[in-house]
Amino acid sequence: MVTTDTHQSEQEAPKVSSESASEVPVSPPPPVEPRFILYLDGAEYAQNLRQLTLWTHHVLLPVYGREITSAAPWCSRWWEHQEAVAQLHGLWLAWAELTGPGSPLSGAANWHRDYLNPVMQSLRDPMGPFAGCKPGSHRSKEKPPVDVLDPFGPPLPASPGPQR
């Protein structure tokens, strides 16, 4: 009966030369998918807001910004309205997906119909986030009041009474 050793010794193991190791293709890391701006903070939020601002000021407003009236307000400090930031960021993400390289030929038409028109109507509605804003005059909005921040969460510990 002949037995064979199935384990190779270190000396018999195939060696990888440094030359062949450098030829091994290294795949790039997967692209980072953009995240919705309301999930960001700090430097990542600031970077996204800057990119959004550049797109808004150099693409959106020059092409699609219409005259400002009381029936269609716009705030020149739109970035101070969190709702506007959220809606414009979503619009920008859809723009990138539907008009960028590899997008379908109907992508731009779909972007106009499905994203641009509804977002601009919402932002420029007289009761929308820019209500009360006028050219050169930003007006902050009051947040709607809520009685309890987390009505279905665990009860908060009782606060201690006044110290004597």
C-alpha cells in the first residue's frame, strides 16, 4: 500500500514572486452612494450643502428660477430653511441619477415631470417654506408645537423637586 502525503512542506509550496504579486489586479473600492443630507452632520453635511449650493446657483436657478412674486416666493437664503434643503437635495440626487452618464435617454424628461415640477411647486407655494420671505429678506419659520417629544416612548424619570 502506497500512501501519499497530501500536505506540502514549506519548501515545496509554490512561491509567489514579487513581480507576479504586483500583476494581481486590485479592484477599486465600491463607489460611495450619496446619502440624504438630513442624515449627515459636521464636515460631511457642509460638503454636501456646498455641492448642493453650487448646483442650485449654477444650474437650477439660472435655468428654472422664475420671477419671484407673492404667489411664488423664493428665499435668497434658502439654505436656512431645512425643508428647502431637504427637497433641493432630493431634486439634486434625482438629477444626478437621471441625467448623468449611463442614464436612460428619457431620464431628463422624467426628471422634469417627476421631480422638478413637484419640488418647485412645493417650495414656491405661498404657504410653503418660503412663505413670508421676500427678495433680500429672509424670514425664519416657527416650528409647529408638540405636547410631548416621544409620546409612545418609555416614561421619563421624575424630576427631583426643589432642593432645600
